[in-house]
Amino acid sequence: MAKVQLREISQTRAGDKGNTVNVALFAPTRKLYQAFLREVTSPRVKEHFRGLVEGDVIRYEVPNLLALNFVLQGALNGGGSLSIRMDNLGKCFGSNLQRMYIEVEDLELAGDVESADDLKLTDGPEPTGESTRLNNCVK
């Protein structure tokens, strides 16, 4: 078992809506996503942001994207133009979340595939250099 900082094994995206910050945490593999489910809980995220987040922290699981989406309520001291914080739009919350340490099993760090060649992202046609219309797009 290893203690790892999220910045070493994840990607994030963050933004705001009023006084609420949204942080999406993306895992590179299914095994690490399972570790995120176990380790990156709402209470741990709330504690990680102690002093910044005044409201609830809600976690949404997005397994098809290997992602967790956190909604941090009361996180921007009023939000937008009301806040005197340096980061009044919540963009730094993703990087800040990546400072969290989690416990990860050695097998979870090993990944799901041997190499990128083993990944097949879609069952669709091979790329031809031209844009391909998706079946569910409006024509």
C-alpha cells in the first residue's frame, strides 16, 4: 500500500456557479477509480477544504467517465464579484484537491492495461481524417 498525492494520479476540472464550486476528479484507470471511490469521500473533501467551504460537500459518481464530481456549497465567500478572495471563481479548487493524499494498493497503481495499444475507446469506425458523425447527433 502506498500513500499518494492525487496530483500524481488524477486530473481535475473546476469552476463556479455563484457561491458554489464544482470540482471534477478524473481517474486514469478503473482500478484507480475504485480507489477514489473508497478514499475521496465527501467528509474527507470537506475536511481538506476546512476554512474555505462553509456549506455541504456533495459527491456524485460518474463511472462511465471514471470521475467523481464534487459540489462544494458556500465555497467562494459570496462568489464572483462579491468575493475578495484571490480565486473568486473557484478555478484553483481542482489543484487544491490534488494536494490530498490517499492510500492506494499496489495493484491499483499498476493500472488496467499493459499499454496504450490495448485500449479501444469506441466500437465505431476507424478514424479516416474526416470528421465522423455520431449516431445520436442531430442531422
